[in-house]
Amino acid sequence: MYRRLFTGLVERGKTSEFLAAMREASAHQSDRGIRARTTVWGCVTGQTNGVAISSDFNTLDDLERFTDLATEDARFAVVRRAVRQAMVFEASEVNIERLSYHSQGLISSEEATAPRRYMRTLSGEVLPGHHRDFVMSISQALAYQDERGINAVTSVWSAVTGGTSRVSIVAEFDSLAELERFDEIAAQDQEFARLRRKTRESMVFLTSRVELFRNLL
């Protein structure tokens, strides 16, 4: 599975226009046979007008069809322009990522569960030669938190564009209470702390960043 991640800032006072344009864009691409799990997330930490639009495609061919539609379909171009006009263009960025790991073993966007209400992301870079160690430590930490009753859907995405050592660990929660339980275990459970430390030891610490989002659409 591949993810197209479009991040940026919504102009102040234009959130309603932005979401309306996103709904129309999603409906239009679906009507044209472009299947993608698209979710709009709003920042809870950092700049609160920040957004992330994640679109998950089964294959690169599906992603290319989306790109072709954007360049060849005049109506879709108009709709997408309406999305961008509600945003601060200079702050926008597009990245393509590949699914490396999923806590539920899902392999297609059709099988993916509906997005949850909150999303916590840890992004950064994996040290050269440590990608296998990174994935192994992640899977062990996820198994441990699942045994402790933390209900989260977690996935790991590796960059296709830009620095290919870049990764994102994405955890989706149904409530802030679940997220708080995760933070409590991370702070109080020594074994979980050890497993998470192994993950961070495989990463370039100075490039790591944690962000929290809520589901907007």
C-alpha cells in the first residue's frame, strides 16, 4: 500500500470551505473509479490550523491514476484548486510513503478499517543499516501494548520521495483516554519503556518529531 501525504496550513476562517472542497474532491475521484482511503486530520499540537490529508492507494498504478486524473480532468483540477485556495500554499508539502508494517496485517486500502478519531505520529529517520532492527523493535512494542489492553491501530510508513531513510510511526486511537493510557504505560511500565527505547535507538534522534491530530473528515 502507498500513501500520498499532503500537509499544510488552512487559511484562518476558511476551514469550512476547505472541508467542503475536500468532500467534493473525494466524491469526484471516487466517481471516476479512483479507490483510495482518504482522511483529513487537523493538528492538535503545534499550529492548530495545520492539516494532513492522507490518501492510501493499493498500488503505485492506483496512485499514478490519481495523478493522471489531476492533470487530465478539468473538473477535478477545479475542485483541487478550491482545496489549495483555502490553504497557505507556501506551507504545503507532498510526500509519498510505502506501508512497511501494520498492526492488523492489512494489505489493501479496502481492508483498512475506518479512520479513528485521533492520530499520534512519530516521524524521523532510521539509522543506516538498522531498518530491520527498527521494524522488529516496533512489532515487539506493539505486541506488548496490545497485551496491556491499549486499543490502537498502528502502522509504519517508509518514505518513497525525499530522504528514503525517513519513516513515520502512526497510531490511531478512538479517544483521548486511550491515548492517555498509552502515555501512562510509556511513562510507568519499564518493559514497555525498554522496547520503545530500542525503537528510538534505531533512529536519528535529532530528526524525530511527535505530533497529535484529530479526525476532521
